[in-house]
Amino acid sequence: MFDLEKIKSIFIYDPNAPLIFSSGFFLFLFFAFALGYASMEKQNKWRILYVILFSYYFYYKSSGRYFILLFIVTLIDFYLAKKIFKNKKPHKRKLFLCLSIISNLGLLCYFKYTNLFYALYCKLSNLWFEPLDIFLPVGISFFVFQSLSYTIDVYRCELKPLRKFTDYAFFVSFFPQLVAGPIVRAKDFIPQIHKKLLVNKETFGKGIFLIISGLFKKAVISDYISVNFVDRIFDNPSLYSGLENLLGIYGYALQIYCDFSGYSDMAIGLALLLGFHFNKNFDSPYQSSSISEFWRRWHISLSSWLRDYLYIPLGGNRGGKSRTYFNLMITMVLGGLWHGASLRFICWGGLHGLALIIHKAICSIFPKLKNGIFKNQSYNRIAGILITFHIVCFGWIFFRANTFQSAIDMMVQIGTSFHFNLLPELVKSYSLVFILMLTGYFLHYIPRKWEDFCCNYVIRMPLAFKAIAIILIIVIVMQIKSAEIQPFIYFQF
């Protein structure tokens, strides 16, 4: 007998159970979607419309009625890009570009920063602050930045505007990267829309490998250490020793990496199964030996977006050292603010800006230090990795802490109440947590050739074995996952 409530739940948004890649329901849904998609291999027009409808359904199941915002952003930028391209007068082109920037950033500011500005107003006016009930639509920062880059590229004459609205709607709403990136550039994605659909053995196998890898990182490692250790420490840092707080920070560094890179892996893998190629979004960032290298490896689509559309337009490194340092700091502070309307995120961005400035300044004053302080290059690399990792971890304290005071409390506990003698008891109490942490860090630091070997092995596997591998990872997820599905961390951004 059919359960009408369950059938109804498939089509109705549930704020307590948003649709995410790591849920069993999505994997079942994607399988059904892929069957329809494959049947439209030679019907490009209907295939595009089919993907748009599914993408809007996917976003509705993630954010409810706010899917209308996605349509509004798409509609406005599609027509403004046409206006920018058709007008030859510079002042009119700038006017339409400004309208695009204002409409996109205005929308973003309303949902993300209204309460911040309202809190500042109340503080200055000695009024009681009661946060306004403003829901933050999932992934709004990602599709706003993606759409905005399109109009800017058209203004720069790096891209011609699309003639068909459906093509642009396909680009902005494409569901694999819609809610948490990677931020896909129009000039990279749009040429793929009307190409012949081609999913060969290599791309299919790589897609499966990335989905399995992402699912393991997110649903096994990230979710488990989050629920069973990291969240407890960060929620009440004063109740735990300095050792526990430090391990909680190391745990969060792994959690956010596995969570976000896991999503990116699944997004890239799903896109490959549909015949589309995205650029890599994470490149083993904790293997970086400098903070500059870290930002070339971490959230590559955002860091490159900030570089191309903010840092370089501000002047980049063209105005001398002082101007370069100023541009770096502004870029990183605004990057921090992009993550959230809080002093903690501004501080996090500022810390990274300061670290980048110090690194550039030291290398400028002491050029020989670019080669490290040891004669042995391996020692230099290891020392650089350790220093960079701990700078990044220091920043994660502010990024993750519930309040600014909570971040201070955590650092006080580490500095005044460390208690290293608790380690054996902690290992015994949180054995599975630490096993997963060691597994996660081990997988992160393995040589690239090992990862390539595993990927090639999956590519060569028969189709039946690939299916068994996916089923096996789902079984592992079901056995180890927490009672509630944990949303991706970057859904809040």
C-alpha cells in the first residue's frame, strides 16, 4: 500500500531535512534522474530543460520558496549582460554593470548582513537588539558570485552574452555545484552546454571515484568526528582541558576540509557523470608549505574569484608594496565577511590577510628565505607545512567558535590548562574518533600518485564492481552516521 505522506514528502520542502548529496534519498533520486538524462542524449533542447527543472526542484528541496531568488538573479543578469554587450557607450556599459553588481550584492547583503547592520545601529542608538527573522537561502553566495562573474566577463569583452535564456538558466542553476560550489566560471562552463554528450569509461570511472571519495570524507569522517567530538569541544571550551581543545581544533581542521572538499568531490563527480568538467576546488591544502600556497590549494574557485574580481581590480601588486599589502588585507577581510556577518569571520579573514602580508614581506626583505632555513629541502618543506598548518588552525578557532569570547576561552584553556597526561584516557574514550582523524590526515598527506593509482583502479573496474563499491560505501555510511543527517558546513555561506 502506498504511503501518501511519504510520496508527498518527495515533493514538499522540509526545513528539517534539506536535500543533500550524502543522503540515501538523493542517491536514489540521482539514479532515476540519470536514466531520464541518458535517454535524451541526442535531444539537446529537452535535455537542457530537463536539467533546469531538476535543478530548480533540487534547490527547492534545499531552500523552499527561496528558489524564486535563483530565478530573479538569473533573469536580471541575463538581460543586463545583453544590454552591456549591445551598448558601445562606456558610461552606459558601466551603468548596466553597476545595476548587476548592485542587484546581486544588494540581495546578498540583505539576507546575510541586515542583522549585522541592525545590531550596529541598535548599539549606536542604545536600543535593545532583537535579531530580525531573516532566513539565509542555501548557497546564495555561490550562485550570486557565479552570475556576477558572467556580467563582469561580458563587460570586459571576455565573453559574449548567451542568446537563449534557457542556456543561461542551465549555467546558473546546474545542481551539482549550485548550493556549495565550486564557483564555476561562465567561460569554462558555457562552451560545454551544447557539446555532444560524451561520458566515456575514463570520465565515468573518475566520476564514481570522486563520488565515493567525497561521500566517505563527508558522511564518515567529517560527520562522525563533528558530532562525537568537535562540536562538544567548541560548544563549551571552558569545560575541557587545553589538550582536548587543541585536539578539537585539529579535529575541526579535518572536519571542514573533509566536509567541503567532500562536497566538491561529489559535485565534480556528478558533473562528470553528466558529461561536464569542473576545475579542481581543493588540492591537498594542508600540504602547503606557506600561507600563499595554502590559498592556491584551498577553495580554489573562491580564492581565484576574489583574485580576479576583487584583488586585481583594486590594483593587485601593481602599486608598490604598501598598496599590495593593503589590497591583500581588503581582499581577505571581505573574503572573511563573505563567509558570515560576524566579527569572528572578519577576524579570520584579517588573520589570513596579515599572514599573507608577513609572508610576502619576509620573502621580500630576506630573498634567501624563499629556499627555507635548512640546507635540506625536505626539512624546509616539512617545517613550512607544520608552520602553515598551525597558522591555519589558529584561524579556524575564530571561524568555528560560536562567539568571539568562546574563541578567547579556547585559547586560554590551551595556554593555562593543557594537562597532557589526559591523552591516554582521551584516546580510550574517543578511540573511533581518533582512528578516523588519523585516517583522514593519512589520506590527506599521501602522495598524489597513490590517489591517481586508486582512481585509475576504479576506472578499470567492471561496471558491476563499481556498483558494489558504491553500495559498500553507502552501507558504511549507514553504519557509522549519526542519527540526523548533518548539512554541509558551507550551506550556511
